[in-house]
Amino acid sequence: MVNENKPREKERSFSIELKPKVTLQNITLNNGSHENALIEGTIGELEHAEFVEDMVLEVLGRKGVLRIDISENEVKRKGAGTNDPVYAKH
């Protein structure tokens, strides 16, 4: 869900490319009061994961690719002890 109060430069985008489309297991778009979307599938066995052009995390599987618009610096910049749920603790 897009937060209209959040500046656009803080938003992150993603793409999912599935090689055989049968690996797409579920797409749910709610027309009710909630503006939720759920996309589920499999990219298969992990082959490689890396940051591309310092701004995209690319996770390659045997059956697809997941790309997320986030820099390596953003993933690592929050250290242990933070309560910020956006970044994983390392």
C-alpha cells in the first residue's frame, strides 16, 4: 500500500520475473475496503544474489528473478540494537 504522506524518493519498487509462469502460485487483489495485494510463487532454487549498480538487490533462482530497489548501504546501515523494523539486524 502506498503511503501518500511519504516522499516518493523513500518508496521502493520491485519486480518479479518468473520463467515458467506455472511457478506463479497466487495473485490476490482485494476490491474491498483494504487495498492489499498478495503475490506468491517460487523463483526456484537460489543460484545467485547480488547488488546490481549499487541500487538493486537481484535474487536469481532457477525459475525466476526477484529485483528490489534498495541499496546495499541501506540494508547494512542499521546496526544491532535498532528497533527499526525496515532493516534487518546483522
